[in-house]
Amino acid sequence: MGSVADNCVFDLQFGGAGYILSVTIRNESDRVVWLHEIRLEYPWDELQFQWLDYPLSKRPREYTYDFRLYEPVSFAPETVLNHRIGRKGKLLPGDDFEGLLLGIGQSPIPNAYSNRQSIQSRLSIFDERATRYDLDVRLIVNRNQPVKSTRVKTEQAREKKVAV
């Protein structure tokens, strides 16, 4: 769903990467489906990826989904689907959820990917029966932040380990 610009991965100000996906999840079956888990695959190693937490469940309470610790961007909860995973992920036959999925990863976007480059990813949705539904998505790399020297050093160290 959405335009190419709505589906992106971007450099975070203090390292790591932010992910925004615009999706529609529709139940085309004749039974009630519960969204149990959503996973995102990307073409680099990321061990610490997580979807942003529902802001109204935080203490102290917050009122928007945001990348506050990373970026000055926020989203109203009614536009985000992250909290539709688990107990609030009930989809009746013919119903759909439409909105954004927001996530962060601790690994930076590798330097091999340039600004505005399109990358192939896969979004996998698992229902309560562990049935997997896959969607291939294209993410646009957004490199508005300058490459941090610590990120370059980390990637150089990682490349040396691979070369050995």
C-alpha cells in the first residue's frame, strides 16, 4: 500500500536504522484470524530489530508512536498497526487493517546501499495457527543523516572478520 516513499529504511541519528512500511492486511478467509507475529527480512544482518511499542502502554504514558530517541518524527496511534499484533490483532472475514508498521534496528544500513536505492525485503505475517503469509516489499533507502565515523569503523571491523 502507499507510494514507494512510504516504504523506507533510513539512517537513525545516533546509529541503527528506522523502518516504515505502509501496508494493508486483509482477511480473505472465511474464519476469524488473529495476527500473532509480524517479521521483516532485509538483505543485511540485524540481530536487534524490533517493532515500536504501543505508546499508550508505556509508563509514563506517551500519545504518539515516534522515533524520539532517534529522530524527531511521530505518528498518531490510529495510523499505526504495531499494536494490532497479538490480542488486538483480530480480523473478521473480509476485514482489513490499513496503516503503517514502524520498527528500529541497531545495525546501520551497510555503506554498500546508496541514498534512494530500492531494496527487496519480505514481510511475513503469522496467524494464531502459525500459518505464514508472505509479502515481498520494496524499501527505499533514505540517507539524510551523514554516515557516522563509528558506523564506518564498525563496518570496517565486520568486513575484516569476514575476510579472515
